[in-house]
Amino acid sequence: MAQKRAVAAHKVEDCRGKLKDMGFSPEEFNALDQEKTDLEITVSELSERVDTLSAQLEGRLRFKYSDPVRGFDRSKVKGLVAKLIEVKDHKNATALEVVAGGKLYQVVVDEAITGKALLDRGKLERRVTIIPLDKIKPRNVSHTASELANDISQSLNSRASPAIELVGFDEEVRSAVEYVFGSTIVVDGMKAANAICDATKTRTVTLEGDVYDPSGTISGGSNNQLGTTLVKLTELTQVTSKLDEKRSLLASKSMKVKSMATHASSYDKLSATLELAEAELSNIDKHLSQTSFGMLVEQRDSMAAELEAAQNESIEMEEEKEKKWTLFVNLQAQEAELTERREQRLAEIDQAVKDAKADTVEKGRIARQADSKSQTFSLELDSLQAEVAAAEEAVSVAEQLLDEATGDESKVQMKVGEVRALYEEAKKELDELDGRLNKYSAKLVELKRAKSYLVKEAEVATLEAKKLSVTITRIHKERSGAEKLVATLMKKYAWIDSEKSAFGVPGGDYDFEETNPRHVGQQLQSLKAEQESLVSTSCCLKPFQRYTHICIST
């Protein structure tokens, strides 16, 4: 029975040793497998979102081309403006899309020659507009206009910002982005937008997409579809970046899970073997524990194990002591050496790092310039080869024509005389026509002067007509007022109707030419004032009241 137990115990220890030597952790493997599953779900969701957004934007942002030359560097074509920017805040998307307009779908390239090559040999699927970074002229809101816009917006409890400050982009394409967004200010209120446009003479756009132009025009209206392109494109960029990150992480986790799967299978088999061996040993121990021999054996094994553990611990402590002492001595020596050379070494390392960085930057710049020049020379070479081929073809045609001309030289000489006679006749007619043309030109100048004079006369006549029209209107109004006054006077004074036949009769009582109505009116007013004065005086002189009334009547 003791021998059987020893065999079972050896089997258990052997399995445990093998499991320990494998260095495999089932908990780590299960956690890693769960992370892989979670990442697969996330990647699937992100892929579906990317596909949906790509399908929605495909029609508007589709741009494909073929390499115009073999080995063409595709980094020269930066892409559509819409794909080169990122909207920092989605609330500005509508305004920014209105600011960009059609320029949002124009293509940015590094040089004009690259754009020409794309248009000539790029096999473009649709008509596009190219923005070459080396030729385009950026337009920006001036610093003064920006500050004035900020002051006006603050006074109206609004906010105003140059449109270019509301988008993110790579510095490499700054000139193209400034060309698209640089000359417009985005304002969050209609009143402020109108005031800023008038004060700064700068185009302004509200968050709702209403446009105020310095020329005086205002445009706006429905904005149901505005801003969706930039919002979706920004979301697509963010989701794509996140998808790439998750895919990379998933690939790493999958590779790790795959590498651990073989160990997991071996670990599971060995664990099952260990469980069986431990169960067998447990049964043997249980059987032995029921006998006195078994109890003594168990006690002996326990004491032997304790003794072995103590001996092992003593050996390990001696070894650790030696290691620590050796390490202490080495550290003391290293400390003295490092203390002496640390500052010098650090300075050398810092300088080496700086030199390496500068050298890397310079070599990268030289490499990019060389690559760009190579592409440019390649495009120029293709163009020159085409021109040479055309020139060779032209030379061939010219040589053929020369051969034919040499063969027909005698015929040509005969025709020269005929052509010369025709030339002399045509020249004579041309001289006559030139004389007539000069005569007509002089006459045309006179007619233009006369026309200019007549136009000025017409303008003066038009102005006089307007003045006369105003005078006639005024006279009509005065006549209408006079007619109403006459009607009122005739109604009020019945004697006018019976006496009107004598009005205007020379030498009569109503000779208006002899009598000035205005002067008579003034006399009337004077007499009335005098009468009122006398009445007032009579009221003060009560004893002479009757006499005063008699005098007034007289």
C-alpha cells in the first residue's frame, strides 16, 4: 500500500511540475478570449456604421483616378477639401457647408503640373476642379475686421469667429483651406451678422445658413440638408479611425489567443490527468489514514517535508546572502564610476539625440524634395516626349512638302507671277478700303461725339421734365385748393355770385390788376388790429362809452 501511494504521489508531483513549467494561466486565457469576443462585436458594429456612412456619402464624395504615369506618387493628390477638414463643433456644420459651397468637393494637389496630369491622363469619372497648393492664393479676414466683428458680436450678445478657426486640418493643406474658408465670418445671430457685414465689408454666415454679402444681397431659407455632409464626414473619419484602432487591437488579441490555444488544450489535458492522480492519491491516503501504519507514515512524511523545507530555505538564504553581498560591492563600484561620468555622459547623450533628430529631419526633407522633383521631372519628361513626337511628325510632313515643292518648282515660278499680279491688284483695293475705313472712322468719332452730346442733352431734358412734372403737380394741387376755396367763399358770401361778372374789369371796383389783393389784405389786418385796440380802449372809458361807440361807427 505504501508503494502504491508513493507511485500515486510521484504522479501528482510530476503533473504539478509539468503544469508549473508550462507557465500557462487559464484565468488570463479566459479573460483574453472574452476581450477578443467583445472586440469582435465592437468591430462589427463600427464596420456597419462605416458602411452606412460611406454609402450615404458615396455619391457626393466619390473621387477615383488612374495613375497618370507609372510609379505615380499618390501622396501628391491630397483629396477632396471635404475629406481634408474636420468640423470641431457639429453646431457649426451648416454654416461651414454654406461658406464652402461647391469648393467643398474640389480636389487638392501639391502642384499645378500634378493637376494637369490628372486632368489629361487620370481617367477621371466626373468633372472636377483642381486646387494646386503651389498656385492657389489664400484669402483671409484681416485682423482689424476680426477684432471689429468680435466687438460688435459681444455688444449684441452673440459670437463671431472666422470660419477657418472652426475647422481642423493638416498644416500641409493650409493654403487650400484658407482659400475655401478664409474670407468669411461665422456669426450665431442674424442681427449681429448683418451689423458685422455692414461694418467690416466682409461676407458673414449665420449658424442657420443665412448669408449676408457686402454687395447688399441676403440669401437663406430652408436648410434641411445643409450641414449633413460635414457632420457625417466628420463622424465617418472618427468612426473609421476608431475602427482601425479596434481592428489592430483585435488582430493582436486574436494572434495571442491563437498562440495560447495549443497551450490551453495541453493544459486542460494535463489538468484532467492531475485531477485523476489527486483523486487516486486522496483515496489511498484515506485508506491509509484508517491504519496505525498510515498515521505514522503521514506523520513521518510531514516531518520530512518540514525538514526539507527548512533545509531548502537555509540554502536559499545563503545563496541570497552571497548574491546581495556581491550586488552591494558591484553597486558601490558602479556608483563611484557613474557619479564621476554621469554628467558628462548625459550631456553627450543629449547632444547625440539632438544631432540625430536634426539629421533625421534634414534627411527626411531632402528625401521628400528629391521624390517631389523626381515626380515633377517624370511628368515634364512625358510632356516633352509628347512634344518631341509631335515635332518629329511635323518635320516629316514638312520634308514631304519640301520634296513636293522641289518637284513642282517650275510650276510654282509660273504661278508666282500670276499671284504677284493678283497681290498688286488686291493691295490696290486694300489701300482704297483703308482710305474709306479711315474716312468712316473719323465719321464714327464725330457720331460718337454727337451721341454723347445728345445723351447729355437728353439727361438735361429728362431732369427739366421731372422739374416741370413736379411744378405741374404743385399747380394742380394749388388749383384744387383754390377751387375748393372759391366754392367755400361763394357759399359763404352770396354777393360773389352776383358780382363775379365785374371781377377783373379794368377801372371797376374789382380791378385786380390795379388793386393788389395782398396789399389790401395787409391793410385789412391792420384795420382789424386797430379796431380791436379801440374796442379795448372803449371798455376802459365807461363814462364816454356812448361817444366812443358813435366814433367807431362813424
